[in-house]
Amino acid sequence: QKETSFCIGTNKLSFSDKEDTIVGKSQAILDMCKMIGQVAGTDMSVLITGESGVGKELVARAIYNHSGRKGRSLMAVNCAALPEGVVESELFGCEKGAFTGAEKRRIGRFEQCDMGTIFLDEIGDMNHSAQAKLLRVLQDGSFERVGSNEKHWTSVRVIAASNKNLHNEVRRGRFREDLFHRLNVFSMHILPLREKKEDIPML
């Protein structure tokens, strides 16, 4: 695994890459950075939870920038911002004529991101059909474009994030339990600033 170095100064804690600067001195920040260092050099799927605005994408980028896939593609997809009928074609692509408006073949994010990392933000808002296809990608790396039965393969590391309690979503039948376990190989929960007030002066 790649060794990750930390720099703790008088006014910030950061990774060696300047773009990953994570400011703070609280125990929660220290623990979070240690966890990033533990998982970054692996290919594990990571599930990051926490309220909106706590820095989930910042943590995802820190993991990517200290992984063996740095230099390959990093794609961020906000699942909550995509209309339900577009999610599958956006992630997995589609063939010409697969649905109204599909005037040409589209290459999806997973195919574009082969050998890279994909960050799926607000994964709790993904519909069940897309969840099933994502599960297949996590299981064996295969997927089918919308409108096609031809299998394609990809090697992508998945980092997912949610501001919802996915345990509750599973219990309510809104999120697949098998997908949850595939994503939750390594989990991180980011506390809101009100629970680490000692970081406010630095910020």
C-alpha cells in the first residue's frame, strides 16, 4: 500500500497534496485523516456519510489523490441531480434508439472511467433499477448499456456518499441491502462543524 504522509502545523492539518487540505485540530479531524490514510492505498469501496456540507466530496478526493489510481479518471456524479429516467444512461451508457431522445450511442461514466475512480454523491437517491446495475458492476465489473444485451467490463473504484441514513433506507425498502453491504466495505462518518467547534477558529 502507498504510504500517506501528514503535516500538522499551527494552523492546519493536511495531506501532502495541497489540494487535499483539511483544516482542523479536533480529534474527529485527526481520526478522519487516519482513516483516509488507511483506505487510500486499497481498492476497497468506501461509503462516506454525513449531513450536506460537511465535506464528503473533499474526503473522496483525498482518498483518490493518495490511491494507486491517481492520474486516472476521477468522475463525480450527483445522483440526486439526475432525473430518474437518465441515471442509467448517464452511468452505464445507451445505444442509439434505446429511448426517446437517444439519437446516438452514449458512453456512460463507468465506461469512461475505466481504471479510475467514480464518486457517487447522494447515492441514497438512486432508483432501484440503477441500484441493481450498480450492484452488478461491484460484483464482477460487468454492465450493459441501456437498449443492449451486450456485456461490457470495467475496473472502477467506487466511493459513494449519502446524507441519508442508509440503514433506515434499507429497512424501509428504499435501498437494496445487498448493494449497501457492497458499498459499505469501508465506512466513514463525517461530523458536522457544530460537533467539533474547536475547529472553527482555524477555519
